[in-house]
Amino acid sequence: MGKRVLILSRQSLFGKGIETLLAKEPDVEIIQVQPGEQFNVECIMAHQPDVVFVSCDEPEPDFSPTILSILKEKMGVCFIGLSLN
């Protein structure tokens, strides 16, 4: 079974760019998130990803270090923050 990847970004170019790069990998399943969907802990828990790409250029999502460590330890989620800047 491959890695489930969730991309959290309100910028379509950012999300599509990451999706295009990862689509070439045979063991990666990209989880689609609707543009209006809340980017929060519940969203992550509902989708059960292995990896979460987060745009650091947005005010949301606002994940505190405590929340990130809980998600990483309890669910095994790896977070990768990227910036267009």
C-alpha cells in the first residue's frame, strides 16, 4: 500500500504543482480536498493521510506545535510546510 498524501492549500497553483509532481510516483495516493473544506485537525483525521503538505503562505491552517506533535505521535502523520516565497 502506498503513501496517502493530503495537500492543504487555498492556492490552486500550489496544490496542482505538488499534485503534478507526486502523480508520477506509483506508490503515492493523492487525497483530494475541496476548496471550501476547513483545513483543521478534523480534516486531517477524516482523511487519515501519511503525509500532509501545508502552504506556509496562508493564515490557515494554524497548527500549533502541540497539535502537530500529537498528530505525528498518535497518527504517524508527517507534515511538510512549503512556501511560494
